[in-house]
Amino acid sequence: MSGLLDCLDARRSVPAKQLGAPGPDDATLLRMLQSAVRVPDHGKRVPFRFLRIAGDARIALGERLAAITRSRDPAAADAVIEKDRRRFAHAPMVLAVIARLGPDENIPESERFSTACCVCFALLQAAQGCGFGAQWLTGWPAYDPEVLRLLGLADDERITGFIHVGTPKLDAPERERPDPDALLQDWTPPA
């Protein structure tokens, strides 16, 4: 048990800008996904799917994001345009985790979205377990209707996160973590 807890305690995000090649090959990616899908899933709905953005597709998506930004704000600073152009260019692979939220009479949408969020976190852990670095990002593209259409999402789907995966260019520093004892309360019944 301590080995598992040590692994959880060692988890940290590596900034996408600090991720380079190589990324996971197909077999390693499928192994990572095998672990990532082992999440709580009320009703066994599997309310998520994955969209891999890799290779030249990352660059093409960045060009489209830059064009969207420029069309919406012709006065946008060059730095803003360049940030959008490079948004998906650093890590060799980005996985969009997509929540599937169609009608369901039994399982609330919030629970199904939470399941997809758990997949994002499990994917971060799986990437690190396979020797890669990863970062869970969203940003405006995760919420933009034009981008969602561009990525082929259905009307009842949402981006839960873009998981950037690659080889860390440097060791991610540890950051201060919350004190669990300060966050824990005991509930007592009212008198």
C-alpha cells in the first residue's frame, strides 16, 4: 500500500511548455488509457471518450485557434496570437477528454461530468507511471463553440480537459500542498 501512496504523493504536473518528444507510442497510450478508464462511473455509462491530437494535427489546430482569435479581435497583440498558435505545439501528444452528457433519466449530468474529470486525473497518474510528464489544461478552446465544432464534438459533449503528454525537459518542482488536517472537519448532529 505504501508504494501506491508514494506514487500518488509524487504526482505533479509538468508544464506543457516543458514537455517534448518522445510521447507515448500506441501501445503505451493504450496501456495508459486502460488505467485511466478505471474511474467511478455510476450506472456504468462510460460518459467520456478521447480525441488524440498529435503530430501535424497539433500545429494545424494551433493555426486554426490563431485564426479564430484574429477574426474575433483584429487588434489582438501578436503575443496573444502566437500563444494560441503554439497552445498545442509543445507536448508531442494532447488528449482531449470529452464528456458525453446526453439525456439520462437516472444519472445526473454532474455525476457523468465528474466521471470524465476523474478520467483526466487518472490519465495524469498513468502518464507519470509510464515515465512521461503531463498537464491537464482547459483554456478558452475547451469552452468555445467554434472550437468544439472544429474538433467534432456533438451538441451534448464537452471538453473536460486537454491532457498534454510528453517527456519532461526538466524535473517539475514540488509546490506547497494543502494541509489535510486543516481541511478536515467532523460533522456532529445538531442538538
